[in-house]
Amino acid sequence: MTHLSAEMLAADVTESITSAGHAQLGIAVLAGIAVIVLLITRFKLHAFLSLIIGSLVLGAVAGAPLDKAIASFSTGLGTTVAGTGVLIALGAVLGKLLADSGGADRIVDTILARAGGRAMPWAMVLIAGIIGLPIFFEVGIVLLIPVVLLVAKRGNFSLMRIGIPALAGLSVMHGLIPPHPGPLAAIDAVGANLGVTLALGVVVAVPTAVIAGPVFSRYAARWVDIRPPETLVPERASDDLDRRPGFAVTVATVLLPVVMMLAKALVDVVVDNPEHTVQRAFDVIGSPLIALLTAVVVAMFTLGRAAGFTKGRTAATVEKSLGPIAGVLLIVGAGGGFKQTLIDAGVGRMILEISQGWHVSALLLAWLIAVTIRLATGSATVATISAAGLVAPLAADMSTTHGALLVLAIGCGSLFFSHVNDAGFWMVKEYFGMSVGQTLKTWSVMETLISVVGMACVLLLSLVV
């Protein structure tokens, strides 16, 4: 489908759907979200299927012909997967190479060998932050759990003193920093600048991770003083390897795409001339696709070859990395379809018109919407994508920096108070051997701290940038 025909389709769908008034649109949004929440929480239906059904309910209640609602959803799904699907896949490949080569273990072992007793929580948040850059949250937990349990046991630490900083580092990266699926999808929906979002995201992430990690872990260890369960220590990836990549080259490989994207953002600010040769070159070098593709190719040598991988072993590692992300890609794509249905229904325009009379900033509104969807569905990714679709029109008149802050506000809201409808809640509970009440007092409070502190940082940044 050409760009022109896609625009004509969107206009056709919008014309069909936007005949509904504000009241009907409001009911349609509530009905669509309620169906999604009910299907995910009550009937345990996969989020991909729930988002499809919710999108169709939204379109039907808004008064759109079913074929138009389907066209709207399909357009959004295709656009989202085209915009973020390849990046998510490349990030998964990089993360798998990092894990299987023993590179992640090398980072962990090196930092822990140089950290004393009091510095251990700070070392854990640093490790989680570095490893969490290219790796999905669930994969990061699996990688770090052996280290968390081992350090807590050998150092005679409370498990919360070591585990909370690691979880905080991973969660902050997952919610705020590309190339994770949520931030990437929000950047695409809002039309934000990826490099600027990445740079500001790091500024927000550092104090947020510190407060929710090492600082909060002192209190979490008092509330829930438990020791690591002996039976939950899995084997490390590097235990079966004869050699591992070095620390410096591993860190350089992980940070390579970040540096490339930040370099593009810096050149955009300094040169500020789209026709300039240097800026055009960095537009290519710092594009997410090229940055992540470069990092993956480099990692095949700096991580794979350094670990003694044959060409066949490297190819197998790449292949294995793609299977587990199929569900993520489908959820992100369906979330994009739901977002497009919202847009074509005129919901974003309705929110823009209604919110003009409110004394609430666009950033706070975006955070509140993401918080609501997160509490209802339990999915940070669904909350991010849905909230981004709802508030996207608010970014139309924003500066580049405030567009990036809008994405970060959504990301902060998507992490608010993880509870029993979140798969991450149960992962943490089982790995750490806690009860539901203990998990609520530690993990859930930590997630809420990340959301609130991160949002406070976003609002402060909005006053100075």
C-alpha cells in the first residue's frame, strides 16, 4: 500500500467513525478498554486477542461500520510492526548473544569483584542498568536471579537489599529507554525524536533507579527480611563455556547502539541543518535500525567469536532469540491497531478538546491515563501503547524536548503499582520465594516509586528544557 493510499484509507475511516459525538466516543473508549481488561483479567485471554476484540468493540460502539473498524485496526497493526517490529527483533538478538556468550556474566562478575559490602546494592543497580539496555525485562530477571541469590548468600545480605536494586535497574530500563518495545511504540505513536527521548530518558532513569533501588532497598529489607531460597539458583550460561568475552569489549558492544543514537541527537542539535552532509550522515548512522543492526553484527564477533562460537552456534543463537518475542511483537502490533482505532475514531481529538479546559498539563494527563490502564490490565506495554494513542494529538504543538518528555511520562505511568494481574509480579514472587503480601510490600511499592519519582523528574525537566 502506498503512502498516499494509506492516507486516503485513514481519512475514509475517520470520516466514517467521527460522526459520533463526545458522549458516544467516551462510552466507546470505556467499552473498548473494559472489554480488554475483562478478557485479560477475568477470562485470561491473551493480550493479542483481547486487543483485537477490544478494538472492534470500540469501533462498533463509536458507530463505525465493521469493515471500516477492521481496516483501521489493520492499518495500525501494520504500521506499528513496520516501525518497531524489526527493532524489537534486533534487540532480542543482541540480548541473546549477550546472555549465551557469557558476556552478561562477565559484566556481573567484574563489577561484583570490585564492590565492597556497602557498595553492593549500588553495584547491583549498575549491573542491571547496563544489562537491561538491550534485554527484555523477563530475560533480564532470568539472567540476574542467579547473581542476586549468590551475592545475598555469600555476603549474608537480606535478599531485598540486593534484589530490589537489580529489579529497579531492569524495570527503569524497560519502561523508559529504547529499544524496549513500550518506549519504541510510544515514540512512534507520538512522533517523538528517538535520540532526544533516549538522552532525556537516561537523565530521568538515573535518579529514579537510585531512589527506587539502593535507597528503597534499605526499607524493603526491614519490611521483608528473607534469605535466598536454596532451590531457586539456576545454572549460569557461562558455566558451560571454555572462555568468555572481556569486560570492556562487552560493555562497549552493549553501549554501541546507544552511543550511535545519542551522537545523532547531538549532531541534530549542533548542526541543525537537515541538508548538511554531516547531519545527513548521522541521520543514517544514528537511526535505530542501523544502530541496532550494527551492534548485532559487531556482537557476533566481539561476543560470539570471543566465546568460541562457531558460525553454526552463532546462527542457532540468533534463531533461538526470535521465537520467544513472537508474543511481544503480536501484542505491540495489536496495541498499535487499538491505537489507530482510537485515533480514527477521533478520541485523541476529543481528549484534546476536553482537556483544553482542564488545569492539568499534558504530561500529567498522559501519566494518569497510563497509570489507569496499567492498573487495569497489568501490562506496561499495553498501557504505554494505549496511552500513547490517546494523547498523541497533544504532541502536535509540542517542542522536540517536550514530545520526548511526553513519551517518558507515559513510560513512568505504565510502571505504576504492579499487582496480581501482572506476569512480572508472579515472576518476582516465585523467584524470590515470597508471599503475595511480601511481594506487594516490596516489588509493588518499588514499581510505584519508579513511576512517581520518574514523573517528578519529567515535570522538573519540563521547566528547564
